[in-house]
Amino acid sequence: MASKNKSPEQKQYEKLEQKHELKRPVLQNCVKAFFVGGTICLIGQAITYFYIYFFHFTEQTAGNPTVATMIFIAMLLTGFGVYDRIGQFAGAGSAVPITGFGNSVISAAIEHRTEGFVLGVGGNMFKLAGSVILFGVFSAFVVALIKTLLQIWGVI
Amino acid sequence: MLKGKQSWVFPTKPVIESSSAVGGPYEAKGKLASDFDILHDDLWMGKDSYEKAHTLLIEEAIETAIQKAELTKEDMNFMFAGDLVNQITPSSFAARTLAIPYFGLFGACSTSMEGLALASFLVDKQGAKKVVTGASSHNAAIEKQFRYPTEYGSQKPPTAQWTVTGAGAAVLSDNADKAGKLVTTSATIGKVMDMGLSDPFNMGGAMAPAAAETIIAHFKDMQLDPSYYDLIVTGDLAKIGQPVTLDLLHKEGLKIDSQKFKDCGLMIYQENQEVQAGGSGAGCSAAVLYGHLLNEMRKGTYQRILLVATGALLSPLSFQQKESIPCIAHAVSIEVHP
């Protein structure tokens, strides 16, 4: 039964069920996400400055080692079973930054270790991150295409 | 013996000779820790995969139940068991080790009562002298199959439920000496209900109509008043499903005292444990009934209880394909024989 075509009985039940359903505390979640996400970005910024001042990276080139470091930290936190707890608290705050992407890859790799390296880890590592990569690359392509066209037409 | 439309009464009153419950680390910190026979302090339980640990849970529960009845595996005519993993491998693999003639069941989280109803019917009709029945679930193995990797940092909504790591089992027999023993007296088999809810993070809400339907059918078939039971316990409806069920029952004119209406998913954990709406999983009702509730009955706290185990019959594929969640509930009444 598709959820679109609901019978009157089903609609009536849905109303009754809604009365008791606990709602997500959206505002509270947004505030938590803002502060935790902000803190993660603050740490990222600190690491960027660290690479610029101590390892002679420039503002443009410091991005890659920063991302690698953040993912490394996310990997440790995932492995020690801390990242999912941060995730439950922070929601989008810990899911949106690059550490969330790292966590999705690493958690899947750990989860499927018991099915071996090839079919388990290899086959499942990107099961959550795969769609992020696919649609990330695709949207980058579309945006680049639009920019190129606008440049050709002399709009920008 | 059939009574009414969908209920069985068991005139010979099959005896629950013994029962056992096995739990994991999170259950060990819960409210009912003292009612478990075995508690594991680690989800791996010394095995190299969660699925193998899951198999161990049901194996241990069944072995412990048989031992407590002072019987051996060879005395068991049949075994009824089930779980939530694809193709119910943990139960079947446990049946391989135990070497008891086996019926594998799938009723999602209602499996515990599906097993107890069938086992009681079989013993009542002299199809078996001794039967063992059980159900189990393992948090990490089930989350892996139905949701995200355990370490993935997604935020669960307050309606989500925590899969219980646990198993429960009971040995039923046709023992003629019933005085003071626990017996099963009747069972009601539920039909599949679908009220169109499709959120897998709100199973309690989806299962409530099935629970209400089975409870209503039970009292109609048995021509009983809800006050007959000291306690009516649902399987894993948790914080949302339980009040919704009570609402549905009151709407139908069934006067159930909310003090006598409990839910295994709300009983197993402490308030401060982070389980969102409550516990769930095939092992939830099995461990709470075969551990805590039967212990309470042996102590004399309750004389008659009705356990209504509820199951959400979805698969990871069915909800990705935007199907709604069909649900089922089965009820078995357990009494202390005078």
C-alpha cells in the first residue's frame, strides 16, 4: 500500500497518532547544531593557521592538510565510539562539516569489517558517502557549466 | 481449541516449566538487570561478529531454560524460535548447535508470542511433550541491517526506539502436576494491520493499531472483561505507541486501567538511558516476559497476565521503496495454576 493513497480510516488514525507523537525539538536542535558545527569549524580554522604559521603553507594550500587532519580526528572519534554520541547531540552540526563525511565512510568501514576486506569494507565503505560524492560532483559540474556559459556569453 | 474467531484456549493448560533471559551491556544497566540469567558486558560476547554474538544469545537462553527445567536438549521434541536478521540465521544456526527439531518463525518483534502460542497449541493437542520457544535480538546486528552503521553520527528523533540486545526462552511441557505452576491458558492470533504510517523511526506509532486490534479480538473471543487480568503488557510500543493503543482501546469502549497496562519497551531501561522512545526488538518482549514478568508471577505479584507482543513487518527495502509499515500483534495469556 503506497503511503500516498490513504483511506479515511488511515487519515483518522494519523490524526490520533499525531497527538501522542513526540516532535523533534527543531529550535533546540538548530541552536545545538550551530554551536557544535561552529566549534568544529573553529578547530578547523585553528589547524589552518597552524599549517600556515608552522609549515609555510599559504591560505590556498593549507586547505588540504587541514581537511586531512580533521578527517583523521573524526576517524579516531568514530573508532572510539564518541562521534555517534556527538551526532545524537549535535545533529547537522556534526554531520555537515567534513568530519561528518569522514564519519559516514569510517563507520561503514568498521561496521562491515566482519564481512572481509573486499566484499565488506571495500563494498560498503561508501554506502552512505557514495550519494554525497555522486551528487556533490554532479552539482559542481552543473554549477561550473553555468559559470562557463555565463562567461562565454559575457554576462560575468 | 478454537474459541471465537481467532483465539485458542488450551484446556490441558501447558506448563511453563522454566524460563530464562539473556542480556547485553546496555540491559545490564537497565531497570530489570537482576531478572536476567546471563548478562554480557560486551556486545561482541567473545565472538568475531555481531551476528555470531546474536546466535550465542538465543543458544544461551534456550540452554539455560532447559537446564533450569532440569531437562536435557534430547528431551525437547521441538523448538520454536525467531529473530530479525535476514533469513533468521541466528535462530537457525542456534538450532543447528542445539540439534532440536526446529520451526523458524518470523513475526518481527511479535515472534516471542507467535512462538509461545504455537508451542502451547502443540503441547495442548498432544503434538509434543516438551517444547522450547524463544526470540532474540542484538542491537548492533539489527541496527546494521535496518538502519545506519552503529558508529554513524546521525541524530535519532525522539520517536526512535533502541533495539534490545537480549533473548528469552521458555520450556513448555504437558506435565500433569500443575499446582502452583505457570500455565498458558489462551492465545489470540492477530491480523496484519496497516494504518499507513511509513516512518521507520516511529514503529510504536505504526504498531499501536495492531496491538489494539488483537487486544479487542482477545476480549471479544474469550468473552472476558479486561479486569480479569492483573496486568496487560504490550511488547515494544514505547512512549508513543503505548498511549495511542490505550486511546484506541478506550475509543472501542474497552475499560483498561492505565496502571495495569504496561509495555516491555518502557520497562527494560532506566529513564536516564538514552533510548529515545524506549526499547524494541524481538528480544525485548522475550527477555522481559521470560525474565522479569514470569519471575514476578512466581513470587505471586501477578496471578494472570496477558502479553501482547507487537511486530513491525517492514524490511530495509520496503521502506526505501516508500511502502507503509504493516504490523501485527499476538497475545498469550499466562496464569498461575491454582
